[in-house]
Amino acid sequence: MDTVDVSTVVYLPPTEVYEFLLDFPRYADYSRHLDEVRRYGDGDGQGTRYDITFSWWKLSYTAVSRVTDIDPPNRIDWRLIKDIDARGSWQIAPEPESAPAPDTPATRVRLYIEFAPESASAGGLGLPSFVSLDWLIGKVKPKVKAEAERIVERIVADLEGQHRDVDLDIHTTPDSV
């Protein structure tokens, strides 16, 4: 499995960060490749399904994701349930040692994504006959990392009410992601 792991510190308590992250349809505002998020279920946790429509180049694809587990206010786990073997989580943990002042809360927010590019099939993704799956995977893998970074940066700005330079800790495997 390939992985993308992006984290940063937000200056809010974990409960506020968790509630914000649970509102997944809002994520369509954070990515230039994410066109729409449709929610099926109450959106309050486990079992909620999301149809997530991406577009890039001449391709459009709707991923189907389901929240598989929640641990308020610490974690939201999800899994793709169609076409591609992928799963991930939002992890939220207090990190008082990173607070800029003693009376300021600090919370580490981590987006972890695990995916198996080889699990995708050209037919399931609706690729035109002139586009090879290997070419697509080679182009999309670095975009996954860039989009994860962009999403985390924009979430921090929305949570804190203003943009600031965000220190991101980024880890990917393999390095080609």
C-alpha cells in the first residue's frame, strides 16, 4: 500500500476540530479537483456514505466512501467501497507543547491515507481506450499528496478564521507518491 500522511497543529481544542472535520461535504471547497460531495446518512458518524466526484484533465470519477468508525473527538476512519482499495483517517490529538501561549489550545490534526494503486481497474474508472492505467496512476499519485497538503492548509484557515503559514509534516511511501 502507498501512503500519504499530512499533519499540522491547529490552535483550537480537539472537540472543535473534530466537529469541523465531521462535516465532510464542506471539503469540496478545498480542492481544485473535487467537484462535489453528496452525503447519504446523518453525517454524524459511522455508516455515513459519501459520493465524492473528482475531475482532472479529461477524466471524471465518483469515489464512494463510507465512514467505518469514529472515536469522538479523536478519530474519524473511512474506506472507499468501490473500484479502488483505499482507506484513511482524520486523527485529532491535544498537543499543548505546541501552543504559542499557555492559555491557547493546540491540537495536532493528521490526515492519513493508504491506497493500493494497483487495485484500480481501467474499466471501473471509466478510462477512455487511449489512456493507460499505468499512465494515469503515474500522474495521479503526486496529485494525491498535493491535494492532501492543500486540504489540510485550507482546513486550518477555516478553523482559525484566517490564513497563516502552516508547518506541515508530510510523509509518503513510496517516495514517488
